Amino acid sequence: MNFLVWVMMGIAVWHFAVFLPDRFWGGIVGAFGAAAVGSVVVGVILAGGEINDPSLLTALEAIPGALIGLSACWFVGVRREEAHA
């Protein structure tokens, strides 16, 4: 059940990507994947492997992961854009 919470929080944070210039690696779809994967990876790390007991803390664990995933995807996109220019 925690997996679902982490993915949903990643998607919720992804919606704020509209405020950034579209320089994400893979476009907005790449940002979507990065936010979802980042939130799950960091959520699993912070949960310590316990993935069957959701709580409010479970939702908060996903926010840093989604932000890390989005920022990594954005910086890779910016680097690729600069390399092609």
C-alpha cells in the first residue's frame, strides 16, 4: 500500500513542474517518470523496507524523492540542451 502512496505523492509533486521551463530530459513525460521513480526509491529507503503500513509519514517520505528525481531530470535536460547548442 505504501507503494501506491509514494507514487501518488510523486505525481502530486510533478504537477508543480509546470512552473519550470520545459528543459526536462524526456520532456514532461520524463519529469513524470522521474518524480514517480524518485519518490518510490527514497520512500523505500526512508521506510527501511517496511512497505505495508501506510501513514501520514508515508506520504511525507515521498516528497524529497520526487524533488530529487525532478531536479536530476531537469539538470540532465539542461546539460543535454547546452551540449547540442
